[in-house]
Amino acid sequence: MSGDLNEGPLAPAATVTPPSPKLTGREKRRQRRRRRKIGEEIMGWILVPLILFACYWSINAGFAFFGTTPSAVFDQLKQVKTALEKRESR
């Protein structure tokens, strides 16, 4: 009995947290849809500029491969257009 007197105060009992309510099927679907939309937005902000840059680079590479420039191509197209207009007016 005397050994019991030297013990300190008792530790408080651990409180039991109630289990979190389970999500219904609709709530799970809403969460998945929201996450997917956010993921698509992030990928869009990253991929669209990359795709545009790749298109610009490929067009410039194509012009360089054929040894021409965009202004030369447009000038030639204008010449073709005027030639076709002259042909139709005859």
C-alpha cells in the first residue's frame, strides 16, 4: 500500500475521436471530378504554351529547310493571286 502513495498523478485518459463519416458515392465522384478539373487546368497551362512554341519552332525549321522566309512566301502568294485575278478578268 505504501508503494501506491509515491506514484504521481494519473495521466488523463485518451479521448476517442469519432470516426469520420464515410463519403457517399456522389461525394466521392464530386471530389474526383474536382481533382480532375484542377489537374486538367494545370496541364493546360503547361502544355498549351509548349505546343504553341513547338509549332512556331517547326514552322521556322520548315522555312529554313526549304531556304525561304515567311515574307518571301507571302510575296509569292500575292503574285499568284494577282496572276489569277488577271486571268479571270479576260
